[in-house]
Amino acid sequence: MEHPAVTSWLHDRCIDASYADSRGETFLHQAVTENVACVQRLIDLGVKPDSADKTGWSVLHEALSGPGHTPIVKLLIDRGAKGDTKTHSGLSILHTALENVDKLKNLESTESLCGKVQGRQIAAHQFVNSMSHPERLSDHESRIIGALLGVHVGDSLGATLEFAPHDLIASDYPGGLRDLIGRGLLSWSAGQATDDTDMTRAVLLAYRDFQPGDDIARLSAENFLKWEDGDWPGRELGRRPKDIGEAVADGLEKYRETRDPDHAGAGRGRAGNGSLMRCIPTGLLQTDPETLIVESERISRVTHDDKKCTVSCAAYNTIVSQLINGSSAANAIAAGQHVAIALKSAQVNRAIELGKELSIATMAKKGASPKLKDDGGGFVLDSLSIGIAALLDRRGLEDVLVDVVRIGGDTDTNAAISGGLLGGRDGEDGIPLRWRTKLQYGEEFKSIALGLFRRSL
């Protein structure tokens, strides 16, 4: 929606300018991050300037969520956007505008907004003092939520450019893709979960529903089938997922026949990252180290029974568990390597060692390292190495995840795996608010994880 001429062309061909997708997002939600003339044209064509999606996220929230699009914000307000709008979770437009107020990115937009809504200019810090703040989390709780949402934001960020080559990403997004915009090969909505997050949700729900005597691997597998068969939020009953990996599909077909999680899987040599991408709930919720290893391997085995996959999940979840309990990145990684060695997987141990050598920033500029076997294209050990490199990167979560996506290849899954580690390191507040508010399962993930953690105390 970058050009008003395109907007007019679509309108002339009877394209409804007020169309909203399945999540309630309008063309205006996309345009407010791009071009003031296009925004003007859409409003002239009848799109309401106070349009909001099904979560209450308005076009004004969208316009204020980036580095600041002051002319667009002023235009929306002048054309009738409501300054007192809140999302269903209570997020006001002032919360959104002031997210980065310490960097003065949105100050001009905020002052314009304040003048319209309040009738006077008020210093940003006065708003901060007057805002209602969400429940205060402990550091441990924040890291649990950060890890879980980190998978989701990485997945949703990377989905836009999934399997795009590095050179194309560098051309289209020279500074990297910094917002959840959806689209991509499979026309995702902004913040929509792909198979990575959906299958993570399946494991999370298994832990939520677990009762003494249950088999956590079987519960997870049954949830995978519900997901595959279309008994899932955001889809019509019976409609299959937009995206499902070949090994996942083959493993679930075998499980459907055997109903035995230990005798399913796609077979040896099928060593994609499809179980590593979804394994993090075990690392967050299983507190016994030995049981964590067993459950990580068994849940992987439902679809990915190759040892490289099962041990990668066990090592990864050990690292995650260490991070949320306050260990440094280096110590957490050492614990993961100890697990790989104990499980007699020299390949997984070498993948972790390789991750220590890689630079995310360098690969973002030059492309995947030649030391990666599949250029970050979906091989489980490549994804693990990239995740370790991301964890050791001292920059904040946003900059690192943006650069993980810039590498190209299996961008959504690499970013999901890296995002889980970074979120476990940096906590919930390390994830930009403008990302968190768009996540399809953001509130659900937070509620379930906090409930399970507090129930265990």
C-alpha cells in the first residue's frame, strides 16, 4: 500500500477499500507505516480513521508503534481518529506512543496527540507517571514470559521473509525488517502464528492440561493432531494449516497409526528444525533436570526421532531452564553442552561450539556463514548454532532478531528458536511493546505460563 496511485487503481477496479482481513486489519493498518498520501486517499475512499482490528489495535496504535510517523498521526487525528482508544487488553495509544519516549522517537507525535486529546501540551514524563501499569512480574516470571513470547515474535517477524535469499532481503530491507507486518509467501496477518508458534502452543496446552498419570508426549501429540486436523483457533474446523513441514506431516501420520509417541517420527536422517522450534514449554515448565531431558526427547520424537533433533531439544531446553533461573548465557550454554555430551551427541556439541564462533551481525551483512551446513535453511544443527550465536550477542533482543531474519533462509524458525533464548535472557520487557501487542497468542501464552508457574510454587 505504498502508493496512492495503486490505491486509486484498486478502487477503480471495485476493490473494497474498507476490506478487513480475518483478524480485522484494514488496508489503513498497513498504510500508516508507509505513506501519508496513501493514508489520505484511503480515508477519502471511506476507510474509517479509527478502524481497529479484533484485538482493539487501531490504526492510530499502528502509526504510533514505530519510530514515529508524525504527519500520519496528525492526519489521522484531524480526520477523526479517537485519542482515547484502547485495545481490549487496556493498552492506550499513549502507552504505545511513549514506549520509546526515552529515545524521543515518538515525542513529536505524542505532543501532537496530547494537544488534541487533552487540549493542552503535557510533558511525556507526566503521562508516564499517570499511566496504569500492568502487573509487576518477578524476574523469573518475566524471563519465562519473555522466552515464550520470544518464540512467537521471532516466528511472526521472520514469517514475512521466510526462505527469502539474503540478497533480496538486503535489497528490500537494507536496515532489516523491524515490524510485524505479516504478508510473506503465505499471506500471514501481522502477528499471526505460523506452524512454529502453533506447535509450541500445542505443547504448552499439554502442560496446562496435564494430570498425574498422563503422558506429556502423548498429550502433545494429540494436540498436534488437533492442529493438523483444523481444530484450532483462527481456522475453520477441518481446515488444515497453511504451512506444515514434510517431516512433521510424516511423523504425525505415523503417530496417527500407532498412537505411540515413542514409535512415531519421520525416521533417521530427517533432521529438520521442526521439533526444536516448538520445544520451549518443557524448558520453561519442567523443573527437574533429568525429567526435562526425557520429556524434551520424547516430545521431539513424535515427529523428529533423529538423534540430532532429540538431543538438540534436550540441550536447548536445558539452556532455557538455566537462563530463566538467572544463569549467564555462557553458563547456560555450558550446561547445554554437558547434556549433549552426556547423551553422546558429538554433532550437537559441535553445533553449539560453532554457535560460539558465529557473528549474527556479520551474517546479517554478508549472508550465512559457509560453516553452516544448509545456510540456515532448516537443518536443525544450523538453527541451533544460530540460536547460540544470537544468545551470545550482547545487543538487545530486537536488534539481534532483526539481524537473524536478515540472514535469510528459514527466517521464521531461526528467529523463533533464537527468540526463545533471547527472551529467556532479556525477559518480557526486552521484547518491544509494538511487537507484543500484535501477537495472536500473546495474552493466552502469558496467562497460561504464569498460571502454571505460580501453581507450582
